Amino acid sequence: MPAAESAAEVLVERDGAVAVLTLNRPKALNALSVPVMKALAAALESAETDEAVRAIVLAGSPRAFAAGADIGEMKDLAGSGEAEAALSEHLARWDKVGRCPKPTIAAVSGFALGGGCELALACDLIVASETAVFGQPEVQIGVIPGAGGTQRLTKAVGKALAMDMVLTGRRLTAREALAAGLVSRVVAPEALLDEAKGLARRIAELAPLAVRAAKAAAAAAADRQLDAGLARERGLFYRLFDTADQKEGMRAFAEKRPPLFKGK
Ligand code: DAK
């Protein structure tokens, strides 16, 4: 991988053994559209296969790590069949992050909502800026988290807080996320990238095979029964595309008005 390479949607920077992948769609708060996730998957793959890369930092912009999957791309999907056909390849790219064998660190500043929160949760560690805001607001637009939020969030913060978040869309500040065990460090906004890179460099200096084994072993504890939970979540997510409330919720967002849900 070249030392510095910039694609439109994801910027790739190499700093020694650390690859920094930066989501770069700031005007849409890094909404995770198909092109963004394709670019991220490609950048991740290249960092994974590059033997000189020992740790990966995933970052966003100051205002948003990512405000979720792109609602515009989903809002008119006619039903569960169409949603699954249209989204499964796109959404499988979230899984790539969770399955990456190298240590991954999310550097979160600003909004990490919906699929953005799930992307951060799929990383091994989250370092947050004091401005970070975490949430799973999908229920406010007629769906549920579909990229692991109901599973990984519950494992990270426990049932009570996870239920509060997924049932109401409650957001956590960086300090609340630290107290809840969702993130491991909170730093000033200007220190975020240095902190994440420093952490990545520290990991990159250690014995690579031991690091990989440590990650695999810790993941086995954290991810116990994850696959069954993910499959259940995914099935429920797609089924919601058969409802009028999903259309109403997403269209209302696009039209910048409050949704009117009817339970249909
Ligand atoms: N999608 C598309 N555009 C978005 C967006 C999103 N998620 N979030 C923000 N934007 C766009 C806005 O439309 C706006 O565009 P313009 O109007 O300027 O063209 C621009 O970003 C700035 O946003 P706002 O004007 O809304 O900025 P505010 O500061 O007023 O509000 C906000 C910021 C983050 C509170 C607000 O934008 C917001 O509520 N955004 C939506 C958050 C949300 O609901 N996220 C969850 C989306 S659903 C799956 C994988 C993934 C997923 C599902 C399944 N599988 C593996 C099966 C994920 C689903 C989701 O993430």
C-alpha cells in the first residue's frame, strides 16, 4: 500500500506499521453509502493483506464519525425481499470490520449513530473525543439496528443501557460511554487522532502473533453466540421493510418532518 493514498470516500494514510482509514463524506456526516462502504472494504482489505500493517485506525471527521447507513439509499426499498437483495452485499461490508484479523481502533469524534455506532462497535477498541455522541436511533425511523448494534452494544454496556438506547434512541456522551465501558479512552478533540495512532503504534510494536492470538481469544469471549444473535437481528431488520412505518420513518427523515407511525 502506498504511504498516502486518497480516494474520494475513504482517505488512506500509512504511518509506519499503522494504517489510518478516514471516512470522507463530511457533508452528509459520513453517512455510510454504498460507495463509502465499498471504499472502506477495499481499504481494509489492502491493510489486511499488507504484512507491514500491524494495526488499523478507523476515523471520521470532527463533526461525525458516521451518522449511520445512508437513509436515502434505503427509504424506498419495497419490502423485506427487496431490502435483503439490495442491502445484503452492502451490509456485509460491516461484517468485514468485525472479522478483520488485525487490531482495529475506532477514533470517534462527533456523531456515531446507527450504522456508524455499529461500525465503531465492530472495532476492537474505541477512543472517543469529548465531542463524541453514540446512539442507535433506528427505531425513530421505523427499523432496528441491523449491523450488530443490538448484539455488540448489549455485550459492551449491558442489557439495561442497551435496551434504553435501542428502544428510545437515547444517545450517550463520550463520558457516559466511558463509564458504561463502550469506549476505553476519552480525550480532547484535538488529541483524538494522536491518541488513537499512539495506541495503534503501541500495539504494532508488540509480538504480532501474540497480538493476533490475544485478539482472537478476547473476541471469542466478547462474541460468544454473536453469529446467532446477528442472524436474528438481520432477519428482524429486513422484515421491517415490509412495514409502512419503515417507509414513513425514512421518508419523514428525508423530508425533514416528524414521522407519524401507525404500527403497520
Ligand atoms: N443518511 C443520509 N443522510 C444523512 C444521514 C444518514 N444516516 N445523517 C445525516 N445525513 C445528512 C442530512 O440529510 C443532511 O444532508 P443535507 O440536508 O445537508 O443534504 C446532512 O447529512 C447534515 O445532517 P443534518 O442537517 O440532519 O444535521 P443536524 O446537525 O441537524 O443533525 C443528526 C445531525 C446526526 C442528528 C441527524 O443528521 C440525524 O438524525 N441523522 C440520522 C441518524 C440516523 O437515524 N442514523 C441511523 C440510520 S439507519 C445493516 C447495516 C447497517 C444498518 C442496517 C443494517 N445490516 C448489516 C443488515 C444501518 C442502518 C442505519 O444506520
